[in-house]
Amino acid sequence: MRYVVPFSRNRAVDPFTLMRREMESMLENFGRPLAPATEEAEEVFFSPVVDAREDDAGLTILVDLPGVDPEDASVELAEGVLTIKAERKMEKDEQKDANGVKYHIAERAHGTFLRRFTLPWEADEDKVEASFDKGVLKVFVPRKAEEKKRKKIAIKAA
């Protein structure tokens, strides 16, 4: 690959080379989970994939949570804000670690997931449904029946 910007012989001080290296490193690490700040850090956040789709009936949210037990996930709706929280625990056997077993690679994300969605319309809180199947959390938030649909009005030109 040829670069338009000239570079100096001393690459350590060339800002464009340093910037290119930093961007390549950032792109290389983009898909990897965030590591804890320290070895003692107890809580790490992970970011599962989320799909949100809306229709006339309401809002459906799908969250990929493989490896999460349904008991470790919660869904709350309060004051027009839907909160989804889940925790994926690291499968680490303390007895094995005491016997000298150690991880060489641990790339699977673990920790806490928290996501909030502000609803642009009033929800029917009594009819919110949540189900968990094959590692996917599905949440359906229906619109309140009294809410009127918006009607688009055509503008006539004179």
C-alpha cells in the first residue's frame, strides 16, 4: 500500500505512522471484549448484540445472551424507560485453579450487561412480555390501546 503523505526516516517520531499503527491496533481489538482494569476487578461489562424493531402493535427487542441463565437476566419498565440487565458468570472452577490449572486464552466475554431504552410512546405496562429461548431474550412492549395513531396529512399546493 502506498501512502500519499511522505514520512521521515525516523519512524518513531512520524505522527502519521504512529496514528496509522494506533488505528490498526484499534481495529484489530474492536471485536474483542473489554478487559478488566486490574486483576482484582470484580465487575466487567460485556456488550451483546441487540435488535429493536417497532410496528403498530409495539416494540420488540431481541438480545443475544448465550451462556446466560434466565435467572441472571431481568427486565423492568418504569416511567417510560425499559431496562434490560443480565450477568454472564465466568465458568472458572476455583478448585482446578488451586491445583495449577490456568487459562491461556480467555476471550469469552463475561460480566454485567445493562441497557436502557426510552419509549417514545406510552406502553401498556400490564401486557409487557419477556421470554428466553436458546440464549436469546425477547421482550415485547405493547402500545397502550388508547393511544391514537398519527395520521399523515397531505399538503396541497396553491
